Amino acid sequence: MSLVSVLSGRSGPRADPATDGPQPRGITRWNTAMVLVPTLILLVLGWHRRWISDDGLIFTRTVRQILAGHGPVFNVGERAEASTSTLWQWLLVLTSWITQMDVGRLAVHLGLLCTTAGYALALHTTRRLHTRSTRTVPLVPLGVIALLALPPVWDFATSGLETGLTTLWTAGCWWLLVRLPHDPRARVTYGLAFLAGLGPMVRPDLAIATLGFLIALAIVRRPRVLHTLGLLGTAFTVPLLYEIFRMGYYGVLLPLPAVTKEASAADWSRGWNYVRDLTDPYHLWIPLVVLVAVAIGRSLPRLRDPAGVGARLRAIDRAGRARITVFAVPVLCGLAMLLYVVRVGGDFMHARMLLPGLFMLLLPILLVPANRLAIPAATVLVGWAAVCAISFRVPYEGIGPRGIADERAFYVSALKVANPVTAYSYVANYPRFPAAANAARTDHTHVIVYPWYDGFYVTALDPNLPAPVATVWSNLGMNGANTPLDGVSVDILGLAYPLAAHVELTTRGRPGHEKSLDIAWVFAQYAAPDAILPPGIDPIRVKAARYALTCGDANRGKLKELQDSVHEPMSWSRFKENFTGALDRTSFRFPSNPVDAAKEICGIDVLAKDVLPADNPNR
């Protein structure tokens, strides 16, 4: 069958379930191909670039702890929520328990499945949206071309992170939203409320989209008071129950990465640099100009009204308001999500945090009806996409000048592995890590391994601690994958270490890596009191840190209470204490310098002779 016959629909009519009437069979096949072909392209590209990131390995350790019966913790005996995505963590737990598959490899495969399913569902939904009003017009790809041309989209089709689940969640909400004006059944209404409410459990920042979808639900359905209460209960019961659990179990309001990254702080300048790190290398302004031109071109005929725009707007009926809402909500949510990323200063991974907002923004125009404007626009986008996919890349290797990394390229180059999909790829191949990793695996005689660039040091571990080994390494994912589950993998950046997460943020630096706990705190907490400290470790700071960790009573907001909230055995009284103090504990910060912390928290100058006697052997 020729392209002309497909586009003209000469092969005869048939009923299309996505429309209220018959649609020419040729156009139906063409539009179906517009869903399947981009999805297949993404599947192939995602599989070709499959990998698991170091941050993806952070999820796998928590999953392995749960499966081992230790609970949702990163280290046994310390309640820390290191996973930003609650649903992704528990989805990995469930599928790993069913399949008995290596968790890292499973995260890669499941991520690719979620990503491709999300794109397929989103494209199908956009097809359904447009074919309701234009049954005899074929659709052409537009927004989806701009997405598929970007190498970061290929990279984060896997990565072991929750990006694929975010894509599938967004597509699911979009599917239900488009059905909402035409399907009066309660299961669609309550289904959208329930799914939208899960947004913060996919990623905390998806609360923006959750709010948008719920507002859309209210505009389209206009529920009565009792119905509204039922929808709110459907949307927020599960997230609220989990938040109660989080406050009582972990003692804070947010996942630990949100605490350590100061998600409420603003850094607009750095956020704009993060946007430019995506737009500049790929000349993203070209597709954006084309897409905006198409959007304006489709809107102009509606604005040319002799009666005036105001009169036209007043004449819009309920069905018209619903249609406008369906088109507008994902656009507004996408813009708000992108704006939030800019506000918080972006991320250290190239493009990663911008992709969900960009996907949301383009949902209504992933496909558009073919016309005199859309076809030339699609042609321009295809030309740009070909050049972008083949030639355009970030102008740096590894970590760029703004502290942003082409994460996959960095690790593939460092590991010398084309598709690192397991923890073994990292543990066995990352520069300088194998020697320290071997020491952590084989020497379980109560030691602490503290790697330096020129090697690593071993120091006696506190014999009162139940862990056989405590390890420190800047790459938390690979270190957590290597450290035994009953050992301690210490994260001085604070993603999985409550002490480090609550350090004061004094200067802005590389996104996600701005806090770095003074290493003296680690030796104060885990090293034996009489241990010989490695060269370069200040014994006075270790002494000050030990004092600050134990001084005073357990007043809320103090270091001792913070430590008790995550280390004391869980009981009903501990749960209540954690719950009631979660707000103050979340906002509590202390100086990284142990000497300053001891002075601020305990009111003690550890440099005074009565606190650190002159005859102390470590003086």
C-alpha cells in the first residue's frame, strides 16, 4: 500500500474505538504506526544504551536489605530513606522477589519496560485526543521527534533510576485525563484521582503534576461536596499513610536526598546553567521554535472572531472547557516542573531532571493532525533530529565546567564497559576501587576502610558496633553494592547518612555534592576510641565530634536526639517520638566543623584544657 493511499484513506472505512464514528482504515493504520514506530525506536535506542548508574545502585542496596529481612534501610541499625522514589523501590522489591533476578540487571530491564510502555501509552492517548475531532485526517509526529533525538532520553530510558516509572506514571495520568470528558464512569474519575495522588511517591517533585491533574479533574467533573471528599480521600490516603510511616520510622518529613540537597533552597543562576547545558549542545531552540509556531498556528483560527475573544470565551460550554483543560493542564504542569528544576539549581546529571517536565509539556503535541503547517514543521524536525542524533553532543568529557556530568559517558569511559548493567561492572573496574573493595570484602576483623586517591587506610572499628566493617567511598552506589549488608557503607555526602544530611549548607557548589561531612565525624562514630588515626585526620576534631554526638539530654533538634531517632530500636514510643519531632528534625542543621558544632550544640570549647587534657595521647 502506498503512502498516498494510506494518507488518503482509500482502503475503506472501519470503526475506530478511539472515535465516535468510523475512520478510514488506511488512516487508522497510519496513525497506529505513528504510535508504534517511535516506541520501537526508543526501545532499540534504550537497549543499545542500557546501563545502571551509580545512583541506581543506591536503590539496589536498599532493595537487598528489604529482601534480606532488614527493613527499608541502607545500613542495618540506621533508619535512613536513601531512595527518592518510594514506588520504584518497592516495585523493585516485588519484581526481584518474584523473578529472583540480579537487582541491578532487573532495574535496567524494568526501567526500559516502563519507559517504552509510557511512550506507547502517551502516544496512543495523544492519537485518541486528536482523532476524536479529526477522524479523516492522518497524524504526523511532532513533539515525539524532539524527544527521541536527544541522547539523554536514550540514556535515561534505563539507568536503574525511577525515570522510566515517572514516564509511565505521567502517561497513565494523561490517558485517564483524556478519557475523562467522554467517559462518565466513576472508575475513570477515581482512577485518575488515585493515580495522580501517587505522584509524590514516584518522585517528591511530581507533587506539582499531582496538583495539576487534580485541578483538571475538578474542572472537568465539577464534583459535589461529598464526591469531592471521596476523590480527595482516594488521591491522598496512600501517600498520607506512607508519610505517617516515614515520619515515625525515619523521623523526618522527606527522603534523605531531599534533605541533603536542600530541596527548598533556590539557586536560579545555577538552574539556568543547567537548562543551557541541555539546550545549547543540541540546539534545542530549533525544535522549540518550530513547536511553538505550530501551537500558535493551530490557535490563530480560533482567535479570529468578529465578536471578540472575550465573547468567544464566554460562549464556551462545559465540553469546550473540558477540552481546553485537557490540552492546557499538561502544558502548564510541564512548565511548572521545569521552572521548579531551575529554581532549585538543577542537578549534577546532564538533562536528567529536565526530561520529565519536557515530556509532560509535549504530551498534547506528541502527534498532531497533518495540515499545511504541521507537515513542513515535521519535516524540519526530522532534519534537525537526524543531525542531533548523529552529531550533537555535550562539549565536555566526564564532568563539565559547571559541575554537570554526562553520567553514562563518564562511567562507560571509566569502567571500560559498553553496557554496565550490574554492580560487578563497577566494583571490578572503577579506577582505584578494586583494592579497597577487596579489603572490605575479605577483612572482617572490625576495620574501617577509608580510601584516598593514593590508596586506602585501615583503622580499628569500635568493638561495640555490631557491623563487621565500615567503609567510606565517594561513589555511594558502588560502595554500597560492595559492602556486606551487615556492614556500614558511609556516605559523607548525606544521601544515605542522616548525620551528613543535616550538615549546614554554607556554599553552593556542584549540584547534589555541596555538603561534605568532615571526616572526623565518621571516625568519631565508628572508630575505636583508642584507634590510631590515619595521617591527616585531626584528633582534636574527632574528640569534638564524639562529644557533640553524646552531649546533653535528648532535646529535640540536638545531635544526640537525631542519632537516637535513627539508631534506637523501633518501638511504639520511639515511633511517636519520631513522628512528633519530624518537623523540627527535618529543619535541624549543624556545622560540619566538629569544633564549631560542639561549641554551638554543647556550649563547650573542646580546645580548652579541661575538655581535652594536655596528657591525652592524641593531643
